[in-house]
Amino acid sequence: MDLLFTLLATVVALGLLVTIHEYGHFWVARRCGVKVLRFSVGFGPALYSWHDKRGTEYAIAAIPLGGYVKMLDEREGPVDPAELDQAFNRKDVKQRIAVVIAGPLANFLLAIAAFWLIAVFGITTLAPVLGPVEQGSVAARAGLVEGLEVVEVDGTPTRSWQEVNLQLVRRLGETGQMQIKAIEAVGATPQTYTLVLSEWLRGADQPDPIRALGLASWQPDVLPLVGEVSDGGAAQAAGLQSGDMIVSIDGEPVNNWITQVVPAIQGNADRALNIGIERDGQHQNVTMVPQGREQNGKVSGFAGLGVAAFEWPDNMIREINYNPLVAIPVAVGKTWDMTVLTLDSLKKMLTGLVSAKNLSGPITIAKVAGASAKSGPESFLNFIAYLSISLGVLNLLPIPVLDGGHLVYYSAEWIRGKPLSERLQAWGLQIGVALIAGVMLFAIFNDISRLGS
């Protein structure tokens, strides 16, 4: 059932992104007088297709990992002399540039729309209040202590842990100072704390910026009551069930999920634990062996076990929303920030400041799609916005075969007054195909490696 849900969420997300991207090309092509022969969502054989009164075929194809808009073009086949004025290659270079750039632009507009919806309908989130600060950590040396609420990172306001994490990600691989402002209570005067970074998390696989600084989120006292038990996990193999109360681990009394159950599981990978539980008023003991998984070079135990729902104090909850007009610049600003962050991350990946192992492929995208859809509409919309921005940025890279590569060719034609030679374009295309294929294979390899860990 989980697999079907994940596949459905993936198809919906990719289908929406591809449709919007290709519709951008389609819409501008039509307005430039280009005849569109086919609008396909997906590759491969068509599962369903139809034609409009202009003769354009619309198709939903079998492989939902992309799409295309096929236009009338003399370079791809004979064109009826009566339709030469509708051929893409006969259009002015400025019109061809407009058609090419419209796809990525549509992705950015989709991201703005998604962020606007989130801003208008609002989100409920946890305040970024610090839990225990690790002794000797970067944060501890700067003077940060438990109970402070982070209100600003490097001059950018932060009202949630997501916003804090986003600002920290910007500093991956860097050396220098990070400025964090925090308050002791709502309404108090913010105090500035200076954190010293030195090639911070440079080249780290799957970095965890918050934990790397020695920070953790504040947690309430949480009863060790089992909520979710994942299929195929160590907890299910041990016989644990939803509703079980964990009362001891290896003979030690347990009364808190966060401070006792979680560390015991994570710190005992592949080691048998004696778990004392209460079920229906009866005491039982079960043996559980947490599965070892590598994260950031360390092996941690995982049990496929979730805590039952619990209430957070009202003073730890933040409601964030905007009126529809104010939400427009908020959405545009967030799209711009994420675009800049994506480009900066690519630059850091190329220079080795960020590990290339963070590059993700279709398997990871599918997993995140399913997880975000389960978390609710706000999380799923955020995922769509981030992925849409990534798709827009990727397509604008100056690599032949991508939209950005075509923009390079057409811009050169505009400057020179004539197109580049067919031989040069064909050579560039071969390099582009090889480069994209290599990146895709590497991303899929990363996906498989994560599954193995």
C-alpha cells in the first residue's frame, strides 16, 4: 500500500511539473505562430492520445520521467511549402529564444504559485527553540544554551526550524563567521552569537547542519508509547505493536521516548536489546535487534518504530500566514532565494565544498514525494515548488540537449547574425547527451547506495 501511495505521489508530482514545463514551450510557440505537432507528457508509447482542431496531438506516454513538445521543423523532416511560415526553424531568433526559455520560466511560475498557496493558507510549525546544546560544539563555544529561540541567522529572520536549516545549508563547506540572534523569551531583546566555521561540513555525505553545530530542537517529555510500527523493520520482527508502552530497555527503567528510547536504539546497531513492555495491562519482554545504517560516516540503529502522537505546549507553536496580496512578494522572494541556493549548491558541488553524493535521482525523488504527500498538503506543495525550481535551473544550464544549451546556440546566432555550423552543434549535442547520461547514472548510483545503507 505504501509503495502504491509513493508511486501515485511521484506520478502526480512529476506529471504536474512536466506538464507545466512543456506547456510553457507550447503556449509561447503557439503565440509565435509555430505549428505544434505533438504535446507529450512522458516518453515511450502513448497510453492515451487525442487531437485538437489545429491538428496537434496530445499524448500521455508510458514513462513519466519527462515530456516534449514536437514542433514543425525542416531539420526534422519535409515541410509542406504552404506551412513553411509555421516552421520553428524559420522563426526569428528572438522568437526561438522566447519559445526555449518559456519552459523553465513556467517552472519558476509554478514554484511561485505553490509558495503563494502555502503563504495564504498558512502553516503551523514549531518555534526554533533550542534543546540541549552539545558540549564543546561550535554552538556551545559561541555561548548558545538550551531554551533560547533562534530568531535570525546571518541577518535573515527565522520563525521555524525549516527556515533555520535553510540558512545553515547556505553555509555548507564555508570558512568564516555565522551570526545567530536568539531570545530567551518572546518579546525579549535578541542577543547575537558568533559561530566560527572552518570548511564546515565540506564534502560531507547527507549533511545534517543543525546537529553538526551541536544543536537540537527542544522536546517535551514524551511518554514511550509506541505509535507506528513499520513493515519489515526490527520492531515488527520483535513483535512490538502500536499501543505498547515501553517500560524498560536492558533492565533500565524507561519513561521518556526522546531521551531514552531513541538514543538506546540509535546507539545499539545490530545488537540485541531486551525491551520490557506493557500491553493490555500485562508485562512482556521482547528481543529487538536495531538494523545498522550508515549516516554521515557513522552507523546508527534503526527499528522502524514511531512514537504515538503527543501534544506540544502552545508557546512552542507558530502560525505563519499572509493575506493574498502580501503573499505575492513573499512567494516571489522565496522562489528567488531557492533558485540562488540551488545555483550556489551546484557551484559548491563542482568545487568540492559539497559532496557530489548529495545528488539525487528518480528513486530519491519518489521517496521524498511519498513522504511529503503523507505529511500533508503544505509539505507536498513545498516539495513540488523545490523540485520545480530544480527542474527550471537544470534546464537553463548551458549544456547542449537542455534548454540552456539551445539558448547558447540561439544567443550566438543573434550576436553573429548567422547560426553556428551544423557540425559544431552536432558535436555539442553529443557531448551534452554524454554529460547528462553520466550525471543521471551517477544520481541513480547515489540512490541505490542510499537504499543499501
